Amino acid sequence: MEVQPLLPPLTQPGGGTALDERVTPDLSHGDHERFAHYVRKEKIVESAVTGEPVTALCGKVWAPSRDPQKFPVCPECKAIYEGLAPGGDDSSD
């Protein structure tokens, strides 16, 4: 989007209109905000320390800050998680 500078004030009576075009980004994430998402545990800890966003199995990217226990599980994350092979968490437990 090309931004044009504001025009200088009019010198003749009759007035004019200055147009201030500001683009407001759409920060809504649809239904993703209504769900708890599946993310690797170490990424949650890393995000808590660094403030960097995480990526859920469904693709949602955000910096977690709410208690996930207060929300239903994201159906997309759940379907993807259930389709994963067991033991694929790279842990030796």
C-alpha cells in the first residue's frame, strides 16, 4: 500500500479535508483463541523464559499466557496428535 503525505493546509477559505490513512492489522485469530492447543512441553518452557511465540500442531502461532485448562482442546490439534505415532516425543523416559 502506497502512503501519500498529507497535503499542506489550504490557503483559501472553504476548508479542505486531510485524510490520514492508517492500516490497522487484523490481530484476530478466529476460533483459535477459544481453544487450548497442543505444543511440545519444552517449547512452552522456552516461550515462558524468552517470550518467543510457539507453534501449535494446528499451525496457530502465539505466545501462551492463559491457563489452557480453562479451554476445550483444539479439535485440529487433537486430531493431529491422535494421528501421531506413539513415543515420538524424543524422550528416553
